[in-house]
Amino acid sequence: MTASTPVPEGPASTSKRQQRFNEGTGRLAAILLSPTLLVLAVVVLFPIISALKESLFQSGQRLDENGFIVKGSTFVGLDNYLDIFRGETGDRFWNAFYNTTFFTVVCVVLETVLGVAMALIMHKAFKGRGLVRASILVPWAIPTVISALLWKWIFQADGIANTLLGSQVLWSTEGWQSKLSVVIADTWKTAPFIGLLVLAGLQTIPAEVYEAAKVDGANAWRTFTRITLPLVKPALLVAVLFRILDTLRIFDLPFVLVGQHKNSVETLSMLAYDEASNVRFGPAAAYATLLFLYVAVVAYLFVKILGADVIGEARAKKPGGGRRKKNGGAGAAAATAAVGVSAASGSGRSI
Amino acid sequence: MAVASSFALLATACGGGDDGSSGSGGSSAAALEGRGPITLASGKDTSGNLQNQLNAWNASHPNEKVELKELPEDANAQRQQMIQNAQAQSDAFSVLSMDVVWTSEFAANQWVTQIPEDKVPDLGKLIPATVETAKYRDKLYGVPVTSDGGLLYYRKDLLTKAGIAEAPKTWDEMLAACQKVAALPEAKGMSCYSGQFEKYEGLTVNFAEAVNSAGGVIVDKDGKPNVNTPEAKAGLEELVNGFKTGAIPKAAITYKEEESRRAFQEGKLLFLRNWPYVYAKAEATDGSSKVAGKFAVAPLPGKTGPGVSSLGGHDYAISSFAKNKATALDFINFMASEERQKANIEKTSQAPSWASLYDDPALTKQFPYLAPLKASILGAQPRPRVVKYGDVTAAIQAAAYDTLKPGSTVTPDKALADLQTKLETLITN
């Protein structure tokens, strides 16, 4: 973000005045920004640092001869991290890692396809458009825990899903069916989010471009791939990035819909939660930190490779040589920072 | 919930500075001193009667009033709030309404204070099994105020029709009764039996009951895990075979209390293991229950004789960080008294811990399940009383679920051997 501070330029004669001016505004800016920075330091920086610190300690694991827990915490270095990869916990971690990644890839792909389709429908002018828009957005408006409960009812042994399918699938038991139920419920809830953001992007595409395409005789598919997709790409990429970050932290849906300690749907957030609820805050913080790193890496790569313009910088600045690249980097850093906060401080989403 | 856990992370991080000190509160021999206002931290009061109970205390103790700190309905969330409070060494909660399985953890961490037994004059009048739930290493850390035990709900109408006069006392009798009833035209589409077999605390309860009812234990009297025994295996096999033969419906692997209650109310089950709260719902005549007036309750069946229930209920304990501990103790004695417990069951149907209330003629008339419930609780055993209860119950659930789930290839032998190994690493005291 320091990139936005203008660098003084120009001949030496004016530079002194300029500098004083810059110093003055710089100080004023610092003063004006300090409350924000202070708040950020308290609610963002401090939790991250204390979680990192916590992850290097262990406490409450030994009993004295009277049966009381030995108080105080001991510094264990990286043991909490190493333990995660050892033996049974290692299997559990990689299983959760796989589940988290699986949900992210499958859900986000499905949501993107459906979301774009929804946006295209919502964008069309037709009778009852308002009603369609509102009804598509309903799932997004429902809190995740509530929608998890709704789907739990649907996927019950004697629920409506089994009645419609005419089968006796036990959805909440271990296996592909529990994974599928989570994918369905997550897609149902969050495809409208992508739809909404893409719709906003669609509305910025001028009608003339389409008219021109029509005049040139382009068919609907060509229009979609050559005009709609490239022009809506900035909005779409941001929407997809948000969904990826969100799904990597997925917690409440599998937790409520399927339940705890089920190998088929256990995710990294759930591991952190499990450790914390058993009063092992060191290992819990270690899990949360690993998740934070994973999310940060994914976000960074996504922004780097696809060039998602997360903070709208590229469009505001004039296109110029090396500048663009720098912006990309700043955007990526900002995105990873934002992600890190939510991952580290949340150890899962609210339930 | 996750928010809560992150706050917990924060709370411990903040408290990190004074970790070196041995902790001021919680010394077990501390005198229970100080009088004045106190608070009661308790889960959401779904009965609506708790405040009435507190009002009765407040009316006679104007200078030592108790204020209710209502916690969430979910037991895990309650536990987390109490733990956070203890780790912050806050005096916001004076009296804690602890689930019976938390005692060891709370006591070992010295989050609750030891209560000298001679300071609880009514202790002898309470059902001994319920008092046991409040003990850690033979010392008392709480007083049971409510209890709970499993009951066998059965379709009396169908049993009578099939010529069976009495509720079954053993599993074999129960299965025999099912076979007889299955011949009746009314029994079409019905399953024999269900408990709660979803992977959650209820599975621990049902597993423990099966093992205990076959004469086995999970954790023995000395606190050592001893689950890899022929008796425990017999108990687990009873459940495995129930699923295999279809005596327990396949869907039961997804049942918690409510799902199994609905299945019974819809007439899909001949026998159901559940808690006393089901009685009023299944007896409802507003059309929600198809079995109103057609069922009765009995103590749980076992392998060769009556079964052994797991214990539920709540113990009131004094937070180590509370002010006015003398008032807190008086308040606990007040809430555990016969008069208050009677007033409570009359309004809420919550099972009392006071033994003689189960024989009260007026109450047994109002709650027909009290007699079998008394038998159930008198013979009941607490779930494992261990410091790391959260890990232990998760291990038990994993072992039981892996053998019971559809298509499982895990044999009871292997599951119990693995569980024994796992418990040995978790229970080190």
C-alpha cells in the first residue's frame, strides 16, 4: 500500500519546498490514519501474533500426584507443528487437508458455472425479472448454520431427498454421500453470491458492444466467449477468489450438516476447533496457522497467476510498464493479508 | 462456536503472562467463606422454571441474592464459556451447573472448589450413583441437583396383542418379543429396537449401556481403561448383530434423541431407548404422536438381567474464582433440598436426585415413568470419569461407529483392542 505515496520528483530548487509539503501532509496523513491503524493493530495484528506465539506452547497436559493439572505452559518450539504430521494425527491432518481442497475445488467450480448462468438469466430483461432475481438471492441471505439445518432435514433418513429419490441413502454416514450433501448445500447457498457479483459486472458492459457483435453476425456462443466473459472477468475473478478463500475455511456446513469427527467431511478448520474445544490451545493455534498459510499461498498464487484485481487498483492507474506488475503484487499482498486475518483469528467460521 | 474458540485462543494468549505462578484460586482446601450476591451459570432454561426456583431463594435471602447467567442451550458451548471464565480467573460465575461428565476435567484443572462432604447435610438422601458423578478422586466437587437415566419405551398394545404381559428384562426376551409381534398384521414395516447411534455423545451413552449391561466396563473402578474384555465384546456384539439382523433399523445409525423419538412416535419402532423427556411428547394427544396411550416404559434390558443405564443430569459446583463461596454453598444445599427438587419436578418433569421423591404417591401418579426411572438411575453407572473426557468420548464414538456403520469391516475384537490402546494413552492418571 506504500506504493500509493507519491514519490517526489522534479528539479532540485523546488524539491525542498515540495519535501516540506510532503512531510507535512505525510504527518497529517499519519495522524488521520492512526486511529484506523490502531484499531487494525488491536483486532488484526495482535490476534495473529498471539496465535503464533500460542502455537509454540503447550499447557495442561500433565497431572501431579494429587490428580491436579500442572499449571503453566511450557515452550515446546515447533513440536505442535511437527506433531500434526506425525502418526495418527498426520493421517487425520492429510485427510482433512484433502477434504478441504476437494470441497474448495468442486464447490467453487460448480458455483462458478451456476453463478454465471444465474447472472446471465438475471441480466436478461423479461417479465418477472425482479421476482427471479429475488428468489435466486434467497439462499445467500440465509445464515449458513440455518441452511445447514435445512439441508439436514432434507437429507434425513426419512427426509424429502430420500422420498424423491425413492431410495434409502443414509446421507450423514461416512462415504461419498456425506461429501455430496455438503457440496450440494454449499453450492446451493453460495452460487447466488457469484451470480450477484457477476451480474454487477455484466451491467457495466455497454450494450453497443453487443450490437456491434450482432451486426458482425456473431452467434450467441461467440458473443459470450469473446465479449461477455472477457469483460466480466475482473468481477468474476474477484468473486471466485472470495469463494475460494471462504471455502478453504469451511466449517459450519459440514459441522452441522454431517457432524463432528466424520472422516469424510472433516476439514482443517474443524481440526483446529476440535483441539481448542479440548483445551489444547497450542495445537489448535498451530492448526489455525497452517490453515492460514495454506489460504495465504492459494490466494497469492490465484492473484499472481490469474491477475485478479482485488482492490481495483489496475483500473484506477494508467497502464504503464513495470507499474502494472507492481500493482499485481500489491493486490496479492493485500488479499493474502486479508485472508490471513480471517483464517488465523477465526480458526473456522462463525456457527 | 468457532468464534468462541478463537476467543478462547485469545483469552489464553492474554493470560500467558502470569503462567509461571502456580495459580491463586482453586486450592482444594480453601475455606468456603464470604457472603453476598452470587450468580448461577446454567444452560438455557428450556423449562422456564429455573427463575422461579431462584426467586424462592432470593425471597428469603435479600442480601445474598442469586442472579442467573443464562448460557447457550448447547452443552459444548456452555462448557466453553465456563472454561473461558475460569481461565480468565473471573468471578462472574459463582455456581456452575456442570454436566455430570465434566466433573473430572473441572476438578483436575481446579476450576471448581472441593466441597467438604459434611457441609452437605442432605448428601445421604441423594441417589448414590448421582453423588458419584460429582466426585473426583473420592473428593466431592459438586452436588447433583438433577439426574437422568435411560428408559425402555415399548408398545404395550402390540405386546399385549402378541400375548406378552411384561416388558422384557433381557435382550433375548426383547428379540423374542419382537419376533412374536412381527407376526401381527399391525407390525408391518416396524423395526424391533433403536437407541441413538449417530456419532455424537449419545453413541457413547448407548455404547456404555450395552457394555455395562453385559457386565463389562469401559474404565474400571481404579480409573484404568479395561474395555478389551469378553463382556464388553458381548455388549458391542449385541448392537452389531442388531444392525446385521435388521432388529435395529439401518437408519438408526443417523439417529440422535429426536430422530429416534420421531420414529417411535410414528409407530416405526416396537422398542426405544431414550430419556424421560420423551414420555410427555409421545403421550401428546394433539395428533403429533401416533402412539399416545399405546406405550409404556420399563427399565433398560440387559444381557442376563436388568440393563445398566448411563447417567445424565447436572451437578452444581462452586467456581474456584467466585466471591461469596459460603453463600454459594448454602444456595447449592437449598437447590438440592427435597422441597426445591419437588417443586422443580412438578413443573418441569426433570428427574430429581433426591431418592425419596421417586416414591412420592402424588408424583408417581403425575409421572408414571418415575418407578422405572428410579430403577434405571439406582442401577446406573456414570460414563467414564476422566480428565480428558472430550478425547475419551471421541475415541469411544469412533470405535463404536466404525463397527456399526453400514458396510463396516471392523470387527468388535479389533475395535475394542484399538479403543483400549487409545484410552491407555488418554487416561494417564
